[in-house]
Amino acid sequence: MPAPPAPTNPAPAAPVRLVPGEKRRLLDASPRPEEPWYVNDHTLIRAADGTWHAFGIWHPEPADPLHEDLFLHATAADLEGAPWTVHDSVLPARPDLGETHVWAPHVIEHEGRYWMFYAGGTADHTSYRLTLATSEDLFSWTRHEPPLFTDGFDARDPMVIRDGVRWLLYYTRTSAPDGGFHEVAVRTSEDLLTWSEPVVAYRSTQSGTVGGPTESPFVIRAGEGWVLFVCESTQYDRTLAYYSTDPLHFEDSGSLDVDLDEHCAEIVVDGPRTWTTGGGWGRGGLTIRPLEVRT
């Protein structure tokens, strides 16, 4: 049988390749071996003195997401195997403000101040609060009231990056407050305090309320474009990646072929090295692996 004809319009080669390295344990924040605690959605940031700080959802096993009411704070000298010191937890949920739980901190530095964006969960899943706290030293935090904005269903997992002229805040939500297509939404700001109305950065073909394939969005620059990472919650340890030249718009056609078996992956840049971290329920803390971004 003759070979099928070659396609007349072959698909272009992917403009970015993601090559993950070997995974290892980064941090186990359990108080004692016989008392395991998990670290779920998390963030890492290097302070001005070079110390690395980790923040994340922190709770005793087993999973109990609607009662995750405080954040882990731990520090280490480097990401290459230095021991971690666990400090007092930060920013517990405030029932007096209507918070029943707090999720998914993300920390950036701007003009000598640290800015933490996180989700304040409430009894009303159609109106979750995206909230801000700031710090001068990463230990003492001041909440900003009122929350930045509300959205649903379970709008959460904020991540902030600058595109050169403005700030972009990505988060996961559904296309309608009470459920719909799972989306990554993005809002813009000039000052990190006042945010635009949302734009849909990515919409999945799947719909529902809890979970979905757009959790834990994270965006990085990659050559002349951008890569969006999202967590596929129907396969707990799986992160997907999409390439686009427009940071406000990603599509399935930009899917990148990469095997990232992480939950709630974060991308961490440490000088010339790039890492991806992961965590989650029953995962014994956080893992880390090198991630080569080839453009």
C-alpha cells in the first residue's frame, strides 16, 4: 500500500520547548513524622538578603479544603538542598470578615515592598474574594480592605506578572458565577490596587463548578511570547502548558507537549536557572525540578 501523501500545510514547529529535569523533595513542613501536613497551592520568593521564602496552603492530612484557614511560612538559604525553617503561620482566615478559608498565596516584590495576592473563601462560592496583603519583611503582613474584587465560582489561585507597561493578574474562575466553562481570567492594573474588569485569557471546553482544567494558572515570558501553565484537576498530578504571543489570549492550538506530573505547579526563576515546584494533598510537602525553557 502506498504511503499517504504528505500534508500540504504541515503544522509549524512549536516555538517553545519545555524540558523538565529530575524531581526531588524540596520541603516537608509536617510538625512531626507521625503528624503529616500537606502544602497545596504555594509561592516562593527570594528576599533582598537572598533568603528564599515559601508560603502556601497548609493543613493536616487528610484533605479538607474548606477548612484550610492559614498559610505556611518557611525559609531556606537556597533551593539546592538547604534545610528549611518553619515559622509562625501567616494571614489566618478572618471569620469576622466572612472568610471561612484562605487559598493560594502569590507573592511579588515591587519598589521594596512585598505584595501577597490570595483568595478569601466565603460561604458563598459564587462570590469569592481576591485579596491583598503587603509586607516590608515577609514576616509581618497588613491586609488591605476591602478585597480587590469578587468573582465565582470559587475564583481563586491568583498570579501576578508585569508585561512591561502594566500588571496582569491571572486567576481561575467559571464563565458564570454559579458555574460554567472553566476559565483563566486576567485583569490589568497600573498600581496593583485598582484592577480592570476581567478578560478571558483561556477557556476550557469543560464546564462545571469545583475543580476543572484551569486551576493554578501561572504565566511566564518565553522568547517573543508567553507560556500559560494550568493544573488539570481531573488528573491530580498533571500540569498543562499553552504558548501564545498575546498574554491576554491563549488557545488549545497553542498546547505544548510536555510531561509535567505536578499539582499546583509554580515556576521559579533563580538567576540563570528555572525550576518548577509542585505540592498537593497527600504529597508530603513540596517537590522541585529543573525546567529548561528552550526558545
